[in-house]
Amino acid sequence: MVVLDIEVLRALVGDYKAVVIRKNSIKCYGFHDKVYDAKDILDIGLPKREDIKKDIVSDFLRSDIIAWQPHPNNSDVDIIIRNDGKVLEIEKTLLSSYNNEIKAYLVIAVKRSLFNLIKIGNGLLEINLRKDKIIVTDKYTKKIVFESNHLLDLEMPNLVSYLLEFVSKHNDIRINYQFNKPVSTDITVFNTHVSFTGDEKNVFPIIISCADCKENLKNVNCHQLKLEDFKYEK
């Protein structure tokens, strides 16, 4: 069956647990959360409109993402999981070309999801950055709440720099040392305490950004205190 109307397609895809996009086909599995059953496959085929793949991915990414990982049984496929459990499987060749719109949608959605995770966290998160992998753990529940093997695509130093714009007190940033060497950094933002750990290559740029922000906030706070003293002296 070939469905060309994107609104009809969205309605159909919304009832399925998983969407599988290959270079030459689009299929949906798990109707109404059932186990992947051959009888419940929606085979969309290969629509003539090439941008229908972008429409499907864009629609899928409206909800927050909790994982972006390689497929465990197929190295040519990536798996993206939403916070409601829905799954998108997509062939890596569809994410690999230069100036790729589908990949751009995905990277923006994952960054937004990470930001939202911190913003609404109200708790204690550890963000571990090691090699090309990011794992976010809720330290209270000990559960992994986000993970991805695409650390480079997520540009974590830029995301942290953006987060630091919402930190107002230098005491909300702490650099942790071991043998006089910085090894991790903690920030408190949006009532969430975030600890950045991992290997030196990934964590050190974040430590530098946090240290610079802490120093700037300290100077600003000192300046404000001096102005307050001046006010009271008058």
C-alpha cells in the first residue's frame, strides 16, 4: 500500500509502535503497541515524494528523545527512541550526506530533549561523556534517562555554554579536583544539579567554560556588592 497524503500517513503512523525507514522502503510495525507481528505491518512502499521521509521523521521528533543508538543487530541502521516508547529505525545512509536535512532535524530534536531533561529535572543528573558516547543518569533513581553514541554531533560544549547563561550565582558552579587536577564539574541550573564526568578530552572543554563563567559571575557579584555598599554609605 502506498500512502501519499502526509496527514493520512501521520494518522496511520501514530498508531504504530515503530517506524522503519530504509533507502527503498518505509514500514510501520506494532499496531496499537502489539509485538512486531507480520500481520500488523503497514508497508508504505517507496512514495514518489522523496521529502515524505523528512515529513515522517519531523513528525516523529515532536516528542522528546531518550536514545539515539546504533541498531544492536544491524550496523547500517540507527535507532531513535522517544520518551513515550515509540521507535524510529533509519538507515544510516539517510543521515550521512552533507547538509542533510533529516540529520539536522534529529540533532536539533536531541539537543532540545537534553535541554528539557535538565530544565524539568528538579533533581540530580550525571552526564557522563566518554569517547563518542553520552549517558545521562538520574542519580536518585539510578536509571539511565538518555543515551547516545553520537556525542560529536550533539556539540556538548555549546549546549553547556547555553545552560550557563541561566546560572546566576558563582556558587552554583563547582570544579572538582583530584591531585590538583580538575576532573569534573557540577552546575545547578533550573533547580537541577548536573554533574559532568567522563574522559579528559570531552570534559575538559566543559570545565574551562564553567570555570570562566564562575569567575565572571564572581566579578559581577562583587561589583553588585560594592554598589550596594556605596548606596548604604550615602
